Amino acid sequence: MTVATKTLIDKIEALPPDKRAEVEDFVERKLARDEGSETRSGLVERLRARRERLLREHGLFDSTPIIRELRENGD
């Protein structure tokens, strides 16, 4: 354990229980957010792979007529 880590732990342990709970909640939120970003990056990779597969299977398509119809008819 480094001196900086020991100092930080000593500071946290010196906090009153309510402030120590706030620190614990903060750390839990940081961990959850980091785990969520891994999940998001996995989702992004799956979406990219699917997009590439669809492009290989079906090629490019022109969405202009679809957009024009939506603008004209609102459907």
C-alpha cells in the first residue's frame, strides 16, 4: 500500500459515519458508471458489427424516397 493510499484511507476512516457513507455511495456510483460504460461499449460494438453485416448482405440503400414520403404524408 502506498503512502498516498494509506493517507486517503486514514482520512476516510476519520470521517463521521454519515460522511463516510457519502464517500462509499460516491465510490459505488463511480464503479457502476464504469461498468455501465463497458456495457455501452459492448453494445456499440454489436451495433457496428450488425451494421457491417447488413451492409454486406444488402448493400447501400437510398432512404430519400422514404423520407420524402414521411414529409409529405406524415405516416
